[in-house]
Amino acid sequence: MDKIYNHKTTEEKIYSLWEEKGFFKPEVNPKGKPYSIILPPPNANAPLHFGHAMYVVEDILIRFHRMLGDKALWLPGADHAGFETQFVFEKKLQIEGKSRFDFEREALFGLIWDFVQGNRPVMEGQLKRLGFSLDWTRKKFTMDQDIVKIVHETFKNLFDDGLVYRAERLVNYCTYDGTSFSDLEVVYEERKNPLYYIKYGPLVLATTRPETKFGDTAVAVHPDDSRYQKYIGKEIEIETVLGKARIKVIADKFVDREFGTGVVKITPSHDFDDFEVAQRHKLPLVRVINFDGTMNEKAGKFKGLYVKQARKQVVEEMQAKGLIDKIDENYTHRIGLCYKCKNPIEPLPLEQWFVKTKPLAKEAIEVVKKGKIKIYPKSMEKLYLQFLENIRDWNISRQIVWGIRIPAFKCQDCGAWNVTEGEIREKCGKCSGNNLIQDVDTFDTWFSSGQWPYATLKTNYGHLRMGFHPEVVSQVYKGKTKTYRLRNHAFKVGDRVMFQNTKDKSIFGFGVITESKETTIEKIDYTDKTHFKTYSSLGELMDAFRLRNPDREVTPSTKAYLYAYEFHSLDELKHIPTDFDIFYPTTVMETGYDILRWWVARMVMLGIYMQKKLGEENAEKQVPFKNVVLHGLVNDPLGKKMSKSRGNVVNPLELLDQYGADAVRFALSYGTALGNDQSLSYSKLDAMRKFTNKLWNMARFIEFKAEGKLKPSNLALDELKQHAKHKNDKEIVEKTQKLAFKITRLLNAYDFNHAAQNLYDFAWHEFADIYIEDVKTRINENSFSVLSGTYLVLLKLLHPFMPFVTEEINHTLFGKDQYLIVSQWPIK
RNA sequence: GGACUUGUAGCUCAGUGGUAGAGCGCUUCAUUCACAUUGAAGAUGUCAGAGGUUCGAACCCUCUCAAGUCCACCA
């Protein structure tokens, strides 16, 4: 053994070994009870940031349960991150001197698709470097055809149940990015803007937005305001920059008598409060601002000006006409900005799809209150409930191309919306007209990721073996029978086999392995012919394919795709058991508390809804997961939030290079209570790197003492007791056993911090400082058994935290055929 | 405006009503022994402040102060 542990030469080698052996698959414990975690899918297009390294918590749980003998699944995936990704792509276009308007929708989509697919391996490679034991054979992408299909189904179900509706509502619209946003995507900033006191006939009112006055449909006062009683319900004549006009005075309690003059202009199309007032008083909507941020014809001579310019000019003219009473220049207020480009959000009336969230939220609240879903740490429960109790309807339309297009078709004859499960609708269901146009919008990304647990599990057939690649080496046609050559370790006789297209993940065949040779298994018998749609000729098949995929080039060599296509129907697959039947609800949903509302709450709402829809009556099975575990955020060494704009982002990969994955993992788990933020600490990383080296040298000592004569013992704790003759040997066995119980208890309670601290303290200050120093001088066969045996137990307990160094030591001391990752946890 | 989190050694942070803890840093000594060292010993605290409950409070309650985060957003 080298004097120093070298993580650089170890980590990649060990990871490939694990992956090749198939240890990341839950099937390594075929008889274990299911334990599952779905990885929160990182943005496919972006490299990982430090927050993602915190998913180490999930790897610890998965490795722990795999060693306990559970059928442990950790399912990876990637998110298309609709708006985020399109934003980045448009920046790239900008640098090339182009814009998204230079491309047709399909072309733009294709460009972004390639861009994302090109970048996706970066993120996946980083997850591997962290040592994450994800089952890569099951990875999913939010834009996979089968996932999209499920998203479509959910949407249609919600629509049919009246939980999705189309409405003209004010939306948070960014005129710069050309799309609307949900409430969560608007950031607020304190700004100093003049407050103008404008004369409205006999009244004076205060406003920051004089340019929107062309869209005023009323003036409001408080119903009890004695100053204005005589105007309520009357029309007043006002002088404006566009001439005389008449406007109604209404009374509404929302008016604050203390603010300004106690009089408010009502501009329903450009202010959220005014919109609600207008609904109550049945006032008309008059839009004066276009979606590109300019004024429209309602603004008369100000038409075509951008909002900012229009405001300036309107004010100047008002001053010239003596319509401004006074201006408060020191007025500060908070205005909504686009979270991405930081331009002001313009409230604009737009027809959008909304999810009626109240009934869904009610169920989501109940499952947590009843303990069907437990949230750790408990304090986060409030955050969750608070959001759901005050939830407003969710705008899921986005005016961008990069996303899942909404499967809704508007009849141009009768105006009815036809919602489908993704298929193209050509005939109106209401008036039978055949002039339908699909909505150009796409879904909010969180609408699809909100369905992630059931979507990923329903589209994985992991307990069937997956074919074509890498396990299928080649395929040969012999008359009517297709023969596949398979890698020898891939299949056993009797295995059910599924053939899946590696590119788009669609399924094109099922079979059972019927005959085995020594090294290859060749013959596959398709037992269930009903899955095949048969065509009389290849040409016919190709024609059918072309009809639905006009853009795709079809040649005889695309045959695999053709099959893939014909099998791509969930109806056909419904009776085929999927991972869903085994692993749903998942055991743990682990993520940062910052997306509790964005993501977790929505998964609960949509998850319960879809399960009930499918007739699941068992409340335990309606929820998408049983436990929610929330970790804190990682801040920079000064305690500031890492962000690109601050320029203080630390690339996790650099730290992996410098300190090794094990040290980084241990540092993140150690010294911070679950759910609390932590600051990146280089001294802690350094301490943990020293700890890996300490472990390594403990192994060196054992190897040294063996002198080639003594064989390290891999006996279980109870058996070790037989070899413990000396009182100190007896003591260390007992202490190790106690530690094992403690670590087990702490991991079951998601207390990673204390588990890590106990391991660190025991390994260094108990095992090394005291026991090894003691046993040094009295090594014999028995004490050596105890020394190596208890050390192996320690390695096992440490393995979920520090998988690489422990596995490498294990290989060196106990043999290359022994794998810690699939070894048995020291206690049951 | 509403809520949440945090405040403990020089720094980063654990702490479960019962003697105040770890890592890094600091001081002294030992050491080339499995250990880019490591080991032994040591110093360092008004547990943000005030009040209360309790036999007993860093921990429970109230208030104040400070830092941070989230939510709602009134012209």
C-alpha cells in the first residue's frame, strides 16, 4: 500500500467497477423490501452547483439500505428546465448575433434539443464523480416521450375534471423575455419612483403609473370615507391629456384612506388589485400596453412608445395642462421584476391555462397533518402548510418553445378547446368543425417535474432486463426469428427481457430468455405477440411512421425506431408491471428546503390527484412519497449565498480534485444539523481529507502487522467475540458493536451529522489512538482477528459516507472479490 | 406587513433540562513509529441581552437587540 491515499487513481476505477457489476441496481437484493429515492432531476443543460453535492444525503441512505439488504433504488434523471434553458440558449444566440425570432418553432426546438443533449453528459459525469450510486440504467429525462405522454394524460384528466381552466387573467409578464411567470418567479426590489398626484376632475389621486390612465375604467374611494360620499356611484367629468372624458366613481373597501388622497384610479388590465376590483364591480378591461412593452392605440398619440418613455411624456403634458397637483419625488415602493432578466414585470391580461389548486392543496395539507407524509426536520412542516393554505391558482402556460407543448386545440369555428393526451386533434368535439389550431404555449417546467415520482417509475421496467445496449451486443435476423447476442453476465434463462430504444427510451419488445450457452444467451422467444403491431411489408410500416413523423428521415435501417414507435403506447403497456408497482410511493424525497414549495408541494398535489384518478383508494398509496427530508444550503466561506451574479460560486469539481470525493462528502455531512445552512469551510475539508488518510494508514498498519502470515478476519461481530481473549480486545468488540447500533439508529432518524461525528471520533480517538496503540505490542492470531474484524465493521459503517476509500481499503485487505457496497450491514 | 431560522471558544459549527463540546487555529512536550506527520498535555466561554418557569436552563416561556432567509405585496 502507498504511504498516502490517492483519491485520484482510486475513485474513477472503483466507480466503474461498481457500475459494471450492476451494484447500483436494486436487483442486487432481489428479495429485499423496496426502498426508493428519486433524485431531484438537475437541469440537463447546466453543470452541477454546490447545492447538488448535498444529494450525498441520498447516497448515504441508499448505500445504508442496500447494505441492510433492502431492494434499494436511486433513480437519476434530468430536467429540461424550460425557461432557464431557453434563456441560456438565447444568450448564446445573442453572442452569435441571432435571436429566437430568426427561427421557426420546430427549428428552434431542435437547436435547443441538441444543445441540451450535448451538455447533459457533463452533469451526469459530475454526479458519478461524487460517487453517487444511482441506477443509470433507469435514468429519465423530462422530455422523454413516455414522460411527456404521462404529463399530457395528467393535464387532460385535470381538464376533464374542471381542475384546469382557461381564463383571461392578469399574468406576470416579462416583455423582455416574452413570457408569463408564476407568482414564485417574480422577485421584488425596492425602488424610488415619483408618486404623482393627478387631478381627476374634482378629485385628486396619487399614482406611480400615470401612463396607464388610458386604461382606467373607474375611480375608487373607501365606502366610509366622508370626504367623497357625494361622488360615490356618480360619473365625474375629467380633463385628460387626450381631452375630456367621463369616469365612474365606485366604493370599495380595498382602498386605503390613509394613502395619498384616499382616491385610486382603477386600471383593471395593468394592476392585480384593480383587476380584482373590476371583477367585483363588473368593470370592463381596457388594455393599453402591448406584449412587447409598447403603448397601443388606446394611448392615442403615445402609441408605440415604451412604457418608460410614455410615462415621461404623459407627465410632461399633464404638467403643461396643469393636471398635476404635486409630485412626491421621495416615494419608495417595491416593484416586481423578472427573476431572470431583472426587467420590470408588466401585469397584462392574457388567456392562460390555470390549475385550480385549492382542492388539490386541501388533500396535500391533510396527508401531512395526518402523518401520511412526514417532513424532516419537523420545523419545515410550517413552511409547507403555510404555502398550501394560502395558495393561489397556478398559471402553467409559458410562452416559450423549449418545453412540453400543451395538447390543447382551439376550434376556430366555435371557439371550443379540445384537450387530448398528446395526439393531434383534427376535428372539433363540439361542432365537428375541422379547423383546429394547437395552443402555441408550453407547460411550466414544474408542471412536468411535479409528476416526477410516478412518471419515472411508471416508465421504468427495471425488474425486466433492459436490452439493446450495452447488454445486447448484436442482433441477427433468421427468417421470422430475431436472435440477439447478449453479454454473458446480462441474462439468465427465464429472465424476462424488454427491448428499449436507447435513444428515446421507448419500448419495442418483450421476451423471455429460453436457452443458455456458456458465454452467450441467444434465443429470445416473444411470448406475447399482442405487443406487436404487424404490417404486411416494411414499406407499409415506414409509411405509417412517416405519417406521424414528417420531419424524420426514414430508411430501412431505422427499423428499430419503427418498432419503438409502434410500441409507444401506455395502453398497450398497462398490464406490464413497472417499477411503479414495486417502489411507489417512494420511501424518501430528499431535497433542499428552498424548493419545498416549488416542487415538493406540487408533487404531493399532483401525485395524490393522479393516484385517486387511477382508482387507488388506499391512502398510504396515494401519496408520492412517505418521508420528506430537507437539507440546508451551502453558502460560500463567508456565509453568503452562492450566486452567479455575486461571482462567488465554487465549482464542486475543483474541490473533488483537491480533497477527494470522500472528504467532500464527509465534510458536507459533518458538523451541520439537518436543514440548517452551512458555509463552505476549507479547514473542515482539509480535516476530512486527513481523516481519509488516517483510515488508509490504519489499513496500512494492519497489512504491515499481517506480515504476509496472518489473514485479516471478516468475521461478524458475534463471532469476533470468540476470538477476543484479552480484556481490551473484548472491550473494542463491544464498543464497535455499540457504535454500530448507534449509527444505525442515527441514520434511521436522518441524523447524518451525529452519525458522522460519532464515526469520526470513534475511528480516530478510540480505535486508532487507544486500541491500535494498545494492540501494537501484543499482536497474536486472536488479537489480529479482532483488530482486522472490528476495523472491517468500522469500514462498513463508514462506507455510506466515504464509499471510495473504504472500498479501496476493503479490496486491499480483504480481497478483490469482496465488495463493501453490497456487503451486509454489521447489525440487522 | 406576516412568518421562519440563527446568535455557544479567535474562526466554522455540534449540543438530547443535570459538570460547557468538536474541528481548525493557539501554547508546551514527545516522535520518523501505520499516518503528506502523528501522539500526549494545556489555554481560551457573561452560551446575544433582560426577565420568568424549575431543585436545576445554552435548552422551556415572554420581551429586546443583531444577522440571515422566505412569503405577501396598496395605488
